[in-house]
Amino acid sequence: MIIQVQDIRQDTGLVKRGNMLRFKQLMLEDIAHEQNVQKHVDDFMQHAKDYLKLDQLPQVRLINSKKLAQDNASFGGYYPGEKKIEVNIAGRHPVDILRTLGHELVHYRQDLNGKLEDVAMAGETGSTYENEANSEAGIMMRNYGRSKPSIYESYRKQI
């Protein structure tokens, strides 16, 4: 299992406006968030592997970019040709990130089992592929949350 965090933040407007102290504070919060997310992702991946009965896990790339999420109108994706998952973590609670990861892992299992025949339809709202991924991800999160209730804690102090 290869998990990478790629930081491609593009909002440097705070620096341009001269608010360097606030920018540094946000950067430190982001670093703490990334470390917290990484810890949960590592643990959740084993949980998902067991639940989905996977022999191996795909490469996972965690991306920290609000702009990319807006551009793609999505927080995650599975790339069958590469057997790779990407999940955007920017500004998201760990539970939401893990649910997206679980959803994409279901698509990975669909692909391994030869069920992901029409890749173009896989992401369509209401498709069999999406309904299964949504349902299974929800079940995985409920089970995981019962064993790790700390994931429901807030990762940032309120401003």
C-alpha cells in the first residue's frame, strides 16, 4: 500500500494581503490535519481491506487542494487503468475523507471482480456502481466509527 500526501494549495491570498501570522497559523493547522488524516487513513485502509476481502490495496494519493476539488466537482476518484485512488483532504473532516476513501475502494473491488464494465457509467448518480459504493462506504464507516469513536472529534479548534 502506497499512500502519499500531495500538497498543492493554491490560495496564497492571505500572504498577498499581508496577513503572514494568520497564514502561518493556517499552515500549521493544515500540517496537523494532514498528520491526523494520515494516521486515520492508515488504520482505515486495513479495516476496509478486511471488510471488502481484498488481497491487496491500491495506491492511494491524498491531495490537499481546495481548488482541485472545485475544478473536478469531486472529492475523490478511482482510476482503473492505474489501479489508483485519489482523495482530496483540503478542509474536510477525517470522517468525510475516510468515507470517500471507502467509496473509491468499493470501485476498486468492483474493478478487480470484473464488475466495473462501463467505467463511464460508474460515476453516474443512481447507477448500480455508485449505489453499491455509497452503501458499502456507509457501512464501513459506521463499523469503523464504532471501533474508533475518536474519529468524530473535531480536528480544528473553532475560530
